[in-house]
Amino acid sequence: MKNPLKFHIAFLIIFFLSFGSSHGSLPPFWPYTIVKMTNCLDGPSFTVHCKSKDDDLGVHNVSFKTDYHFKFKTNIWKSTLFFCSFKWKNQFKWFDIFDAVRDQDLCYQCNWTIKADGACRLGKKGACFPWK
């Protein structure tokens, strides 16, 4: 074969496409991502409702200093997005808790603290983000 690189690229494309493009049909070695949100609102519990284009994870109540978490597999196009709404007392906020473009290369276990002024991703490249 004249150009083995072209062969390898073609093989990889066929390999990934053979798993289809629907949610949950990635190769078995593709890692799960875990998103964990800890309530740091200093007292009140909150309800969280997370969704993606494909999944509605339902409404969950999260008490102070406890967490809610879920896991999923990102897609190969870096377009996986989970957004959540948060309600406590008279507040209603929302945030993109996982945006593959922003988060995929930074964490496979994405730990967040939920505070009155926004969400903070913990870790080496941690950052705080205001509510949307």
C-alpha cells in the first residue's frame, strides 16, 4: 500500500461509523463521564432537573452538603451537552453543567459545587461560572 496513513485513517473512520451515530452506541472502550453536583447553598435544599438533547434525567431534590450525579458517554463530535435548572427558595437558575467543548478534555469525573452566585467546576483547571 502506497500510503499506510490513509489506510489507518480510513480504518478508524469505518470503525467509528460502524457503531452508528445514535446515543449510547459508542465503542465499548469509550469512557464514561460522571457529573457530580454538590449543594453548597449554605442551608436550603434545591431541586435540579437535567436534560440533554436525547435524555431527560428527571427532577431530583438535593439537600445541603449532599450531591446528585449522573454518568454518560460523550459523542466523538464534541457536541454532548447537558443543561440543568436549579430551584431553591424563590430562585430559578440554569446552567450548562456539561458542555463537551468546554469540559470533555478537562474531566471524566466533573465535580461541581452549586452556590448562590453560580456553579464551580473543581479540579486542576477549576473555574466558577455565573448562572445563565
